[in-house]
Amino acid sequence: MSIYIAGTGSYLPERILTNADLEKLVDTSDEWIRVRTGIEERHLAARDQSSGDMAKIAAERALEAAGISGADLSAIIVASTTPDYTFPNTACLLQHALGCRPILCYDLSAACSGLLYSLENATSLMRANKKYRYVLVCGAEKLSGIVDWSDRNTCVLFGDGAGAFVLENRDGGDDHLPVSCLGANGSYSDTLKLPAGGSRNPASFETVEKRMHYIKMEGRETFKLAIKAMVESSNQVLTDSGVSPDQVALVIPHQANRRIIQAVAQRLTVPPDRVFDNVNRYGNTSAASIGIAFDDAVRSGRLKRGDLVLLTSFGSGLTWGAMLFRY
Ligand code: UT7
């Protein structure tokens, strides 16, 4: 049996926030943001629009691309740092919204690596049990709700959106892909976190007053660790699969910062035109970023059926990983 990406979809909310708009909010400049991050604009969800709402549209597009309906799915996994609720999980909300059977539905928390972790989960389920024929994997984020719009260190970086994959387990194939290498190191858990809202610091007047419900990040430290982790996990995947960098049609890294993307490409010795980069348009959409980028690559013709594509990501936890698929 082989696991294929049967269809992809993505959704970006209508409202666009440009660097010029941010200049009016905090002490920053279009030049600083472009030079340090490569970001020019990002999309923001409407006030009443949740991560689940965005995931639903991305999922419908992925189902359409795969030529199946919600009723054909056998599991849903949603990766998000900004789920609709702590509980119920967003995957259950999608199950209902997409008209699915009463199938396995769960959310997975691994921040920006959440989509890769979920793809690993999905492919493992599918390999273990043939009843999981079609699995929907979504990454969806409304980061605008947890960004401190008075903190220039973080508010210029993030955006909202959703990306989705429909994976299919087909009989008769003999492809050993996907091959993956995923990891984590919790000793860096303070580097990037949302300090309150969980059981450590439940929501209170004090946590709100101290602005603890917003993203806190040590940018420079995160930057260095991101490059190292993505390069090492990608190289491990290439070694384990016996694939050389020149056989990879496209590398799709987590879209956090153009300088990180370029440094990873350089160290992997992949030509720049084979590294996907749309961070200028969407900023960092955390767990959604690889799904949005993949769908962008498919719909713009950058990825063709049969191509080898290397995904790599990095995020809070710290978590990271790489996966090699045949599209
Ligand atoms: O999704 C995965 C998790 N996140 C990431 O991958 C983010 C990783 N880190 C980064 O992308 C970069 O570290 C940043 C873009 C966040 C920052 O870039 P940097 O080159 O590492 O800058 P820095 O943090 O070293 O700051 C340099 C200067 C500082 O001023 P001083 O201390 O040198 O006077 C900052 O206060 O730039 C200042 N600065 C800004 N200036 C204008 C920080 N943010 C801004 C801003 N506009 N928005």
C-alpha cells in the first residue's frame, strides 16, 4: 500500500494588514520588516471568524481536489495553537461541519510543527490499519487573537489562515514514502510560549493585566535553533530515504522568516528556485503555513504529480521535523 496526497486546499481571510499599516501601530518600519523577515503583508481573520471556520473552507477545497466528500473520511486531525475552544476539539467541529460519519477526530498540539506531526500521525494510522483510507489533516490558525499588537518584536510576524491535506491509502502501490524525522526538546520551552490560559496560569484579572495571553518569544534564540533543527532533520530524512538533494523537486519549509528559509536552503545545498517561499504574502501562520504553502505550490503549478517534496518545520516546544513525500 502507498500513501498519497489526494488533494490539498487552503484559505486566507480577506482582510490584509500591510507593513505600512503596522507602522501606524508600533515603532517599526516597512524596511525593517522586509529586511529582517521578508514579510510584506499578512491576512487577518474577521472578528467572528475562528480557526475552525477557516479550516472548514480549506478542508472543503482539499476534499474537492481529492474528488471525495466529507462522508468518505475515516479520520480528521487538526493542528492549531489557536483552536476554537480548549474543548471540544476543533476536529469534532469540522466532523459536523463537513457532514462526516462518526469518525476518529482529534487536535494535535505542536505549534508550528503541528501539521508535520499530524501528517506523521495520519500516515502511521493509515499504515497500521486499512480502515483509515482517507484522512483529513488541517492546520488552522487565528494568531491575530494571541498577538500583542503593542509588541513590535512579535506583532509584525504573524498572520491567520488554514491549509488542508486529504491523504489516501491506495492498495497496490509500493512506495516507501513518506519518510520522516521528527523531534522535540522541552528544555527550550520558555523560548516561545503563550504564558497563560492553561492550567499553569489559568485566566484571571491578573493574567490579563500582565498581558500573559499573548505570544512571548526570544526571537534571536529561536532563529538559530530553527535553522539547525530544520537542516538536521531534513538531512536525516534524505539519508534515510536514499534521496539526494538534487532529486527533490521542491522544499517547502515552515514560512516564518525569509532569512531562515534561505539559510536552510543554503545548508541543504538546494538551489533557491527549488525552495518554496510565500512568507512575503502571509507572514508566519504557524501550523497552517506548510499547508498553505503546499496548496499554493500545487495550484501555481510549482508541484507536479510524481514530484518528490521535502517538508520541514520548526516551532514552540521546541518541536521540529522533516518529511519527504511523493506528490
Ligand atoms: O514559527 C517559529 C517561531 N518563530 C520564528 O521562527 C522567529 C525566529 N526569529 C526571527 O525571525 C528573528 O529573530 C526576528 C525577525 C524575530 C528578529 O530579527 P533579528 O534580526 O533576530 O532581530 P533582533 O531580535 O536581534 O533585534 C534587533 C533590533 C533590536 O533593537 P536593538 O536591541 O538592537 O536596539 C530590536 O528591538 O531590532 C529591534 N526590533 C525592531 N525594530 C523595528 C525588533 N522588532 C522590531 C520591529 N521594528 N518590528
